[in-house]
Amino acid sequence: MDFSSASALAIGDVMLDHYITGTTERVSPEAPVPVVNKRNSWAVPGGAANVARGLSRLGCDARLAGLAARDPAGETLRQEVAAEGIRAGFSASRNRPTTVKTRIMARGQQLLRVDEEVIAPPSLEEKVSLLVNFEKLLGGCKAVVLSDYAKGTLLADKDGDSVCRAVIKKAKDAKIPVLVDPKGLNWERYAGAACVTPNVSEFIKIVESLHSRDASRVRDEARVRSALALDLCERFNFGSLLLTRGSKGMELYVPGEKIVRIPAAMREVSDVSGAGDTVIATLAACAAIGMDWEESARTANIAAGIAVGKLGTSPVSIDELNRALREKTRESGVYGLEELLEKIGDWRKKGKKIVFTNGCFDLLHAGHAAVLRQSAELGDKLIVGLNSDASVSRLKGKSRPVQPAASRAAVLSALDSVDAVIVFEEDTPENLIKAIKPDYLVKGGDYAPEDIAGSAFVRSYGGQVRIIPLIEGESTTNIVNRIQAGKT
């Protein structure tokens, strides 16, 4: 994953996250509370500033707009943001202090949080300054995040007006997607956003406010949850809604598309602080490089799994994300070329013989299974090269593939005979074969060996080319024809 071409802007409630850590070995004689012997303290950007920090750590061109007073906390915040390489436009607030969250921790656990804040909508002067800074930073951006912590910056005034509406309008006019981490019950101010990312508690609260009924059952009832999520998308003209469900993973709702349910990336949980910031920062980074919502959500889910394994609001770096993505790939058996070559290197060190075959494998049938089983028997590790969706369409026609590459790869990687799957974009796997250098190149069908892509190369270094006859009558085309004729 590479976000170096991505530019994203976070605007919203900026704050300073202050940490005090120490040891605790006794209870106070003055009250039933632990006594913490202070050992260390530090401060990092929080709220919308933490979102920008997350974008920066992912390698994005990160930008930030928010309110911060000219007080010690505000000066520390400005210094920390600058140290992260974030381009920031802070509007000086005269009527409120810089928001500070102080967390007191011992033995890896949070014992107490102290908040310093004044919660109120921005004054006219503050609002104008915020939007001026926003417009200055917007040029060249590919995604905007509204980070709402209900601390005042994005609240609506007595006339119902808010910074959110102006930001969404300006971004939409520039064809830039706006992602929202929502708070509170006034979601009208987020209308028109490309994506909103509520957690379950926020989702329940907004549903209850709109429908005047207990919505707690949505925690466990998927059908009810789906209907209500899509209702929110329609009501507020959201392009999508990503519901984060903690240990139960995520659910992505895009009107008119199939609901996507994503299991949590299972890791030991140390601290959930900042996990929501990680989700929306990663989602925005993915959107900024043109990834679709499903792929973006799956990537954000993996990033969240890393974040909750850290103590405090610690952002996920691009190296950590790529490492986790590689681990996920290896677990699933579906590889990128770099990871596959690394795996092949490990296999060869152990003296394993590598077998390679390829195909579209659109609807897996008995003929496919036979070829894969016989291919695997030739060596120790079977690698399957899978034509991409675009490649299948060029070879088979616009009505194909029946299943997308992700689904085809998942089915293949689940077979005991298959050790690795890799998707290739070209019409033939010749370049892939040259990179892999298999001991056996196998093709199912009635080909002449010299007609098989990569055969001459494999034979040039002593590899073998094998052809396995297909089972007569077994083909994806025949299956599709029978389905269309109603003969299945």
C-alpha cells in the first residue's frame, strides 16, 4: 500500500491528549482510590489533530484545520502538529481554552480521565476564520474528514447553521469526497457526505432520536440494522455508511449494493482510544487514492486491529499497515507478487518443488478440481495464477467473469490442493511465470506444449511442462448456458 500520492484534510475538534503514567501499589487513606506514583508524562495531538497525525503516519500529505487558543496547551498542540509534518491552519479561539484530555494510567490501564473544555458552537469570527483556513488548505486534496468530537467546532448555532454544511458544499463542488466521524443527534448537518462512520452506540442514538423507539436490538439483529442504516443513507443523502462494531467487526452499507460484513481483525486489545480516528484516517487515505469503499473499509479494519493493540492514541504507520496486510494475505493464501516470491524463497530453501498452473476459474467445477488435484501431485507446492476481472472480460467477453477476482481467489485458496493464489492483469501469465520460475508448468486442456504461455522459458532452465486432459463436458460456459436455459 502506498499513500504518497494522497492528500487529505481533517477539520474539526482539535485537542491535546495528555498522558500521565506511573505505578500504583496502594489505596489512598483519604478515599477508596488508587494512589499513582508519577513516572512519566507526555502530550500528543488528539481529536481531529490525531486524524491528521494518522494520515501523516500513513504517508499522506496531511492537512488540518481547527480551533486552538493561544494558551500553553494550544502552543504545545501547534508544536506537536508541526513536528508531524502536517500543514495546519489553526484559528485562534478567544473564548475557550484549548481542549485537553488528561489520562492517568498505571499497569497499562487507564485509571482516570480529566477533560478541560468549553463546549459551544464557534462564534461568527471563529467560523469565518475556520472556513478561510479550510479553503486555503483544500487545493489539491483528494479527501476531507469532518472529525466531530462534540466539543463545539462542528456544532450548529441557534439558527441551525454549522461549519459542516459549508465544508461539504465546498468539497462537493470540487468533487472531493467528505468522510464524517459523527457525534450527537443532529445529522442533518452531515447531509450529502460521501461516508459516515458511526460506532454502534452512535448508531443506536441517532436511530432512537429519529424513530422514537428503543433501538438496542440492532446490536444483534442484522436485518433490522441493515434497514435502518440504509434509511439513514437515504434520509441524509449519504453515499455510504460504515458501521464499526468493535470486536464484531464492521458493516459497510452502500445504497443499491450488497451489504459487506467484515470480521474484526483479531488482536489483543490494549486500548481502544483513537481507534475511530485510525479507521477514518485510513478510510480517507484509501479514498484519496481512488480505492472503492469495500476495499477501503477492509483496509481500515486491519488498521483498527493494529491501533487497539497499542497503548494510548498512537497512530498506525504505513509500515505497520503494510506488514499487517502482508500477514493477512499470507493467512488467506492470496498473495501479491513480492510476498509470493518471498514465500517461494522459503519453500525452495526447504527443497520444495514448485508447480504452477493458471486460468480464469470463474465457476469452479469438477474439471477444475481434477486439474488442480493432479497438478498438486506433481510437486510439493501448487501456485495458481488467476486472471483478473479485466483479463477475463477480454478473453471471455463482457458478460464474464460471473464472479469477481476476490471471490474466485477465495474459493481457490480454500482448496487443500492449492498453496498460493496470485491474480495477474495480463492476458497470459508469461511474465508471472518468468518471475516464479516453477519446476512444473501445468495446463489443463488439449494444448500442444509449445502453445502454452511460458513453456519455452520453463524448459530453458530444465523445468517440465505437463498437460492434463479436461473432463469432457465440464466447463464454466456450459454451466452458464444451463443456468440461462433453466436446466440446472
